[in-house]
Amino acid sequence: LRNVRYVIIDEVHSLASSKRGIQLTLALERLKNLCGSPQIILLSATIANPDAILKYFTGGKGGRVINASQQKTYKVSVEYIPPNIEVVGSTLIIKPNISELIRKLYEDITTTKGRLIIFTNTRDMAEVLAVLLRKRYGLNIAVHHSSISRELRISTEENLRQGKIKAVVATSSLELGIDIGGVEFVIQVFSPRRIETMLQRIGRAGHFVEQVSRGKIYTMTVDDFLESLAIVMLGRKWEIEPIEVLTKSYDVLAHQIIGIIRDFKFDYGRYPTIRDVYSIVTRAYPYKTLSMAEFLAVCRFLDKSSKAIKIEEEFLKLGRNAIKMYFDNVSMIPMTIKYRVVDIVSNKQIGELDEKFVLELEPGTKFVLAGQSREVISVDYAVRKVYVRQVGEISRTPSWIGELMPVPYIVAKQVGILRRIFAHESSKSRELLRRILGNDSAHETYRRIREIMSNVDVIPDERHIVFEYSRSMFEKGLLVIHLCAGNKINKLFSMIFFRILLEQTNIPVLGYSSDPYRIFIELYPGIHRTELIEEAIRKALRIIESMIARGTLEDYVRDTIKRSAGDIIWYFLNVARRFGIIGEEGYPKRYIFAVMEKYGGSILMQEAVNEFLMMRGDLDGLIKVLNDIILGRIKVIIRKGISVLVNPESWVVSSEEEEEGLREHTLKQYIERLSRRRVKWVCLHCGYYEIRKVSDGIISECPSCKSHLLSVTKPWDNTEYILEKVKKKMHLKRNERLRLEALYAISKFLRHRTMETLYAVASAGANLQQIVSLLSRYGDASSLLARLLELEINYAKIFK
């Protein structure tokens, strides 16, 4: 490395806003100690603030920006595929029209002369599209995402480059830095969410500067359509999201302190002084403002808690955990631990979930996996399993780590502008659609969006924040805050607004969530006056205004994040792992919460809050939006009732027939599982016993004494010893008498309802006395099995 003269960093925009970027700035300063000042060359096709990024990677020195982006031409269309709407009985079913999407993708693939890439935002969607295209049309189509083995990904890239396959369905894994040769056309399924992402992905077609990059975005909801339209409009004007660079990450600093100590020890044969290391660190741009007190706090934590370094007078030395901690954290990409998802009825694995998603789960949480809604029964952290059952209700899809990028403020604000145009400027909106969509589909798309907008008095747009609420004496109420501000701003706003309502008003609140355009706050049942809700909203806004005036809002936001253990747990876990406090194993939430409590006042928690703000929040953006509200640039509207804009197109819903079909399917799976379990057959006459599977069939008479007085019990039950005591006329304890009575009762049921009795005994969650009671109460097999399954699920929630 002493001979390095040039450092070339490609796709620099993908590094600058992550901890990998801040790690690289420190690594460059370490490199300069060896080879002087090498020429640093940064490359990116999509970067909005190049001067800031240049300073970031050159220690603040800056340099020359060569901008060739204006020479590149993009031609991108947006197409809206309306959902299917069916009426089954009294139920309205609205579902995304996947069949129409697949048909259109097939047309695109067959009519495009050259090669083609179909981008999706998630791995599961990539797999679904590829399977349907293969199954329905027999296409030779490949899939490319980070869960696929490296060898298979390289093979796919080579086959695409050589023209052996015409199309590939991919996630961001094909977005950057991979040579796949010439691609003629790119399709994005669902909104790309960011302008930079759209330009990068569509830019894979016509990859050379002088060529035109052609592509299309397919959308399937009104929100998705307007968002994609906004991204295309902003992209045409080359208005890209500015990259938000990180500063003073303590866990990255800890890792590089160990590295610098190693550099001194192996390159110069001595350990560095505190001042030596501090001077190198503060040459890096992100640490220019790092105080000596902050630096020493990190060093002391590494010494006392991590045992990675030792502070001896003015020198820093390597500790016993230094090498392990250093090489465990060479990559700042969060570790991805997988949990197997097991259906509790069939005991079969049905998929995997990332640790980040699992940490958000509680018993009763519902989500979608493998195309079906699932309810969490329990989580076994030791063996990394999530036990679920299939349900019919609407639920959410598992999020894959790093896949769904947050929608930025610049895009969400443009969506607000488009809402206003569609609501109030008919000719302008029609012309806009004709330019982006073409004449064929512009009219129908305009009609559908206008139909939604016309049902709302005041449209939540870039000029209005709209509070809508519903209340009930007997059911949960809902407060919806419509704010076109993007994921990060809305996330922080939802957290502080919920906390203020909880702590400083008389409105009882249950929970909150948010998306780029809305904040949802659940209200307890029983709020008897609408005035209470409106008064609470206005009071919360006044409290926020007061905090901004006093300059205390940032502290309040940080304290709120720190208190929100469920939101911050994943970030704390990553920081704790990088500091060597928690290992790579999967841990129960209660254990992680205990560690959070222990280190609540340490740099671990400070860095976890910083990382949360980096990944999930935009504090400066929040303050800007709140100031716009205070100054009246964004007007506040409060109204009773929930409008159609809460969910312009609901995806879901099950009819009664579908629910009954699901129930029958579940019970069938449960019977199959019970049939594989073992029970103990016992002769109540002579004490003979035999353990066998339910599916092995019945024993009609005792193989030993030929008696027909047979019963069944749990395989681990020691009934034979009770029978031995009876034969010897020994005294029975009360619990032994009760078990014996239950066995005689089960024997009677066994003669008339053989299989139902065997299933009941094979089930978990019910003892012998309960089984007798259930067999007496439920005369039909279906009701009995449903109750047994319910008891087993409750048992699993407690003991798994």
C-alpha cells in the first residue's frame, strides 16, 4: 500500500450516506500515513451535491467536479394497472391485478428486440414474477438478488451478457457496478421510491452516455402511480435527492481506533499516544468536530466494557478482544440472521424472516408470507424459529433488510403537488398524463384518480396537513394525519405526536404507524365527545410550537427515540454487536431490552439513536415542515370522519366462504399432524401398554390378556404404575384417582368415537381430565378439532 498513487471509488453515492462511507473516510486517512496523499477519484452517475461529497472523502480539501450528467437522455413512461374489483355476497374484494401485470410483462419481453431487466423492490416479488412468467408463458427467465448464491448470480450475469437469456428479474443487486453488456429496455415494477434509484435502474438500458435510456414503471395503486409520476418528473429536471452524509459515528470510530493502533504497532513497532490517534481521526471530514472528550469516551468504553484496547497513561494499546472485534466488524453492513417460519398446524417450514422483522413481532401479530396471512403464535429465539398459524385477515408483508428505501421529502412533496393539480386543474392534469402515459391510457387513469379526489373536500397536498378522526364507544377509534412529507419526517412526527397525546392530553392512545403520506394513531374505545379529540390535536400542535421556540425539539425527539424500545431495538443490537457487547447469536427481546437498560446512558445508546435518525428519521426536515405549519405555509385542517385517502385502494379481504374454506384446510392439516404423533395404549385390566402412532391404527383387544378394556393416554404418562398399585390394592393419591377415572372415561369414548378420541389425546395443551370434558361437550369432530387446535396454540404461546 505504500506505492498507492490513485484511489478510485465507483458508485460513491451508494457509500456516502452509510456507515461504510464514514468507515472509508477514516481508512483513507490511515492510507495517507503510508503513501502520502494519493489522487482520489470519485465516480457517480447520480449525485445532487458533488461538492459536499468531494469534501467528505478528501478530508475537507475538496477538488474539481466534472459533470457530464446533462448529456444523458432518459425516456420513461408510467403505467397504471387498476385493481380487480369483485363482489362476493356482501363483501367487496379489491386485489392487485397480477394477471394483467404478467400479461403486460410478457408483451414487453416478446416485443423488445434486445435484452431486458425487470426490477422489483423486494426479493419475494422478484421470485413471484419469475415463477409466473415461466409457468404461464414458458419463458427462460432468471432471477437475481442477494439471497441467491454468488455462483448462481455470476452465472446469470454471464448468461445475460452472452444473450443466452433475454430477461432477468432483479432487485438492487443488478442496479450498481455490474457489467452485463448492452440492455435495451428496463422495467420497474412498483414505484422505485427515489429519483436516484429510478435513474440508476433505467440507466442500465442504453448504458453509454450518448445512448437513450428507455424504461417503464408499472404501478398498481393510486399512491404508487402518483409517486412514480413525481419521480419521473423530478428526474427529467435532474432534481435528485441530496446525499445526507454521516458524522461522528461512534461504532465506526471504535473499529478504526483499533485499526490505527494496529497500524502503529506493526508499521512503526510502537503503540500510539492518544494524541497520535486523535489527530488521524480528526483529519477525516466526518470527525472534524469530534471533541477530545467524545474521543476519550469511546476509548474508555473500548477499554472498560469491550476489553478491546488498554489505556496506559498517554498510550493506547491492544486489548484481549482487539483482533476479534476488529475482524468481526470489517464490514459495517448489519448482520442478517434468518429465522425459520414454521406452521404450528402442519409443523412444516414455510419460509424465512430477517431478524429485524422478527424483533418487531409479538404473539398475535399478523403478516403475509408465501402468499398467505399468518398470525404469530410464539418465537423461539434459541433455535431461531417463528411459529405461526394461517389466518384470513388482512396483514402486512415481511420487510427485507435494506430493500424498501424510504420515500424522501422531495418526492412526497411532489406527490402533494400532483394531488392538488389533479384535484383542481383538470386541463393541466390531462396534459401531464398524455405526456407521460400517452393518449391510450391517459383518459382512464385520469378518470380513476379524479373519482378518488372528488370524494374529498380538502385534498392533503403540499399546502395542507389534514387531521381526520373517527371514534366509537365500543370499538377502537383512529386518528389519521395526512402529511406529504416522506417516510423519515412522518416517522419522527408520528413518534413525538403520539407521545404528546399519551403524556400531555386526555386522549387515550394505543399505538402508531406511518407511511410517506400518512400517520395512523389508534385510539381507545369510549371517547364520548369529538371535541376532546380536536382539543388534543390543537394542544399537541401548541406544545410542538413551544418546543421549537425554546430550541428543545431536538432533545425531545432524541429522548422519544430512546424511550421507544421497540423502534430502536434493532439499531441498538447492531451497535452493541459492533462494540463486542452482544454476540452473533439470536437473542430474545427481553434480553436485549435488559442490555439496553444497562447501557441506557452510554455511548452505545447514543450511537443507536444516531443510527436510527440516520436510517429512519430526518430531523432537519421535520423542523422545516413544522416551521411551515407554524408560519401558515402549510395549513391545518381538522375534520371528523375518515376519507377515502386513508387507503385509496384497499388490498384484501375474505368472504365468509373463503374463511370457511380456510378453516377446513387448517383442520385437515391439523389432523395430518396429529396422525403422526404417538399415544400410549393401555389395558386397564392387566396393565399392558404399547406406544404407537395414531396413524398405525387401533388395538381392538389387549395382546396380553385379550381384554377389550383399553384406553389411551399421553406417551410419557406413567399410568401402568397406577394400574400396578390398583392390582396390589395399594392406596392411590387424589391425582392418581382422577387420572384413573379419566382413563376409564376415555375408554368409553374410544369405543364409539375412536379417531376423535385418539386425536384429542394426541393433542398438546389439554390434560386427560380436559380431554374427557371436551369429548363430552363437542359432539361433532369439526368443533372438537377446532377447540383442540385453539388450546394447542395457546399452549404454544406460553411454553414455546
